[in-house]
Amino acid sequence: MKRKLLALASLVLLTVSSLSAQIFYKIEGNGLTAPSYIFGTHHLAPLSVIDEVPGCREIFKNADQVIGEIDMTINQMELAQKMQPFMIAPADSTLSKVFTPEELKIVGEEFKKWAPMPGMTVEMLDMMRPMVVTTMISVGMVQKELPNFNPNEQLDTYFQGDAKARGKEVKGLETPEFQAELLYTKVPIAAQAKALLEMAKDPKDSMEKSKKLNDLYLAQDIEGLAALSNESAKDADEAAFMEALVDMRNANWIKALPALMSEKPSFIAVGALHLPGEKGVLEGLRKAGYTVTAIK
């Protein structure tokens, strides 16, 4: 069960999207002088998805500012420096200490298949938390196994980078430090290690989950994404983690967005898993008095 949760968590970081107006919504009313828009993103989707959503590209170009989960336009070295401290394990919980030599060999052999650089080994990551390795394997899998995936074409990066190039303001709903702390430290290292070992022993299971999520994107089914998330949180610990990863962040964003949208008409690009459901951003904005409608 932990493996399912951590695999899903790593995919939440990749965010989610689909090929229909179900992931593109207009936000108006409640005192706004001009509408804002919210788009569900997904790092596995090609940039061509923008042109598949009616009016999206033109609306994006006309927005005064772009809002994302974090500001990804800052210097990448600076971004890495902000996140790295949360990725490093305590001295008594490095990979070589939480795994037996036999277990580390299993993890290492699987890691080699999906490593981001030739010759990179898991021993080089000894000081990192297991979730870092889990995420790297997950990303490597989707890069090599999912069709039409181009790591250089990611929607969140594109929207923010293009906005910056046009001289528009880019803002993040949370800091890189907050996001990294949540992902890498919320789950105990022992549970992270167990999940990584299980993934290494059965990588096919993780890949099948990635493909299932991809099918849901293409089926335009963000409610299905929410259902899959709920299915993965079976016990109290898992439910608490998913609540922090999705629901609590949604609540924070729902509080922050009104002021941002009042300042300037905004194009908001966040992971589509954050949009649906009773605790989703769409319903939260409706409860706050806004009219939220799908663009068709």
C-alpha cells in the first residue's frame, strides 16, 4: 500500500492534464473586474495539448500574470539549492544504512535502467532520502515507456517561461522549500525505503499506474484521477499524507487566489489533480463566491 501511495505522490509532482476543456476553466464574479482562468497541467503531456483546448493559447497570451504551484522561472541552480536540504537524509538514515547490501543491490540494478545519466549509480545518491530515488525511477520510466513524452516540453515550465519572456509577472502559490519538505519529509524514511524496495522488485506495477493515469488524461477524466488518488490511500497514514499533499494545499491556494486574481487577470496553471472533488480548487472557489465554468 505504501508503494502505491509513494508512486502516486511522485506522479502528483508531475501534475496532471487532459485533452479537453475539462481542465480549463473560467473564474469570474465575486468582485473581479476581469475574469481569470485555471488550467490543469501535466508534465507528461505535449505542448500541443494547448491547441487542443479551445481558446487556451489566446487567453494565456492576454493574461496579465501567470500563477503556478511554485515559481519555476528562478535560476535553476537557486531552485535546486532551495530544495536540496529536504532531499538529504539524516546521517543515520542514508541508503546504505536503511537497506541491507542485498536490498541495495536490488534497488541499484533497477535504478541503472532508468538513471537520468549513463553510468549513474544508486551509490552516488547514498545521502539522499529514498523518495528521491523513487521519484527518479518514476520519471525515468515515463520518459522511456510513455509515448509522445518529451522532457523538454512541460506545460508548467512553458507557461511560466513564456510569460516571463513577455515581461509578465510570474508568481508561485507556495515556495520550493514548502513543496520539497512536504514531498520528501512527510513520509517516514523507513516507509520510503520499503516503498522503493517494492518498486525495484516489481517495476511493472508502477509503470502500469503511470499508463493508467495517462489513459485518464486522454479520456478527459479528472474525476477519475481523484478516484484513483482516493483508492491509493487505504490506511490512516496514507490518508493523512494524501490530505497534506492535495487537500491541505488546495485549501491554502483557495485562500491565496482571491487576492492574486483581484490584482491582475491571471492564468493559473496547477496540477489537474488539484481541480476536482469537494475539496478541490474549483469547488473551493465556487464556495468562495466565484462562478467557475468549463471553457467549451
